[in-house]
Amino acid sequence: MNKKLYLIVFFVFLFAGEAFAQTGLDVHFNGFGFLDDHEYEGLIPLRKTISGTRTAIDFGLNPDSLNHFVVGANAMHEFGGQPFFLQVNPVAYYSYNNGSWLLNGGEFPRQGLLSQYPRALLNDTLMYYRPNVEGILLRHQTANSYETEWIDWLSRQTATQRNQFLAGFLGKYEPGMFYISNFFMFMHDAGTKPLQPNSPIEDNGGGQIRVGLDMTHKQTVFDSLSFEVGGMLSAHRVRSEFDFQYSEGFVASFYASYKKFSFYDEFYKGMPNYIIYGDPYYVKTIYNRLDVTYTPIVINRLKCSFMFSFHQSPGHLSDMSEVFHIVYDIGRVKIAQFKAYN
């Protein structure tokens, strides 16, 4: 089904291209370095340190201001790893954007489009190991709201690979200081074809609905200040073994920034959750995380930050992790403009 949709989109804009008069060519380059220490005591089996770089470059062909064709690559190197590039992810997608509607189809960066998800649903380590969505995303945006639907294929079904995909939607309605946001995701994990023994089909997912108060534009000592509370629901089933098992809980968060410092605290209390791509700390019945971030360098296209995270869970009140990020992004730079002839 997704292949047919890609072909339809391609041919529609191929024939529409006869009407294009001016075509632009641009380039986008960004580099991302990271050192992420996960040596906390509360999840000893999952202890690890993630470190390396990601380097991405792509070229965009722009027949007009609405239609864009982008091709490139995003390569990851883990420090000390062999071969040098652990992953090379292709970037190849079509994008339509008129300000109200955004349609992406192909392999495109998830940063800025799906990075709003809470860690409980989609872990932030995805930006290290899966920086691209491989599928389709549709977003509708107004002056005070947006809603995004997406699907991301993780694995194509073969005799040795399982059929896996992620899908979901997220949005926010913010008419004033108060707002409401929603986050839902679903993972389908089917078997190989033909189906191997002891290879059951699994369905897994969850969602959050939050109400918030944004006081950023009010006169306070902080540059940004917001509060959120809400509920969380998750579900998991193995079709040949048991039906959906549900978990529910309460979430609350607080964010504040002042000059080069920011503070983000997130609290969860409820039933244990099992979400395959979620933060593993949410298997606990009560959990709190405080992130203190210091950003000493913001110069033109360069940004450098240090984050210290304090984790509290039953029996482990002093867990700590550290993250260092450095990002260089030149943005999209026009390199050519030429006239297209039929």
C-alpha cells in the first residue's frame, strides 16, 4: 500500500512539473556529537554509554515554494567502533508545505516533527539510532493548533525479517495561556513470511493527554515557564498468548529556563508500563526525573549543551546520568537557481 502511495505522489508531481518555471537547488548540512552516560543503578541490565557523531548532508530540488524533493544521507560513527560508519541512513523524500499543510513521504528526519513525544512513549535515544522516519507524515497547522499523523516502517517482512511498523498522531491546541496536547503511538510486530515457530504477533502502544499552562509571555524571572498534568495509558498483547493488558497512570511536568540554564522535571505514578520504544524507567510504579541543562555556547549555527539528569525510583533515589551534545547546523542554503524547460 505504501509503495502505491509513493508512486501516486511521484507521478502527480512529475506531470505537474511541466508548469514549473523556476527551479532552485539547495544544500543542508548538520553535524551532531553526543556522549550519553546511562550508568544508573535503577536499571542495571540496561547500563550503557552511548557516544559518537552523526553527519548529515542532503540536496533539495525545489520546483517552486511548495514542492521539494530531497536526497542525501545521514551517517553515524560510534567512538572506537568498527567499521567506521555503524549506520548510513538514506535521506530521500518528497515534501509539500503551504504553511497550513505539510506532507512528507519517503525517508526524512524526525527531529522537529516527532521530537515532542514524551520519553515514556518514544525514547530520546531514537535520535541516535533512528534519526529518520521511513514512511509518511501529514501535519495540519493553524494559528493556535496543529495535528500530525505518521507511520514509520521499521522492518520489511521477508523469510528472515519481521514485519514491524510504528504509527501514531500528536497535536496541540493552544488558544492562550492554557493548552491541551495529545500523544499516541502504536507498534505492530508481525512475524516472518512464512511464519516461523514461536514467533507470535505482538501489538504495543500507548498515549498521553495533557493540559498545560504556558507562562512564557508573562512577566516572571524566567525566560520560559510552563506546567503540565495529564494521564497515560498503555497496552500490550501477544495474540497467541494473551489479549490486551492495560496500564494507566498520572503524569506531571514542569519546565523553566533562565539565560543559559533550563530545568525540566517529569513525574509518573501508576501501573507499570511496557512500551517497546519507550523509556524503560516507566516499568516502575513511581518515577521522577529532573533534567538540569547548561548551554554555554550558542554561536551562529553552533550549539553546545550539558545535561545532568537525576532519577528517583523505588529503592534508587540517587541515580544520575549525564549527556553532552554539540550541534552544528548550517540550515538550508541556496546554491543554484535555473529555468526549467519542457
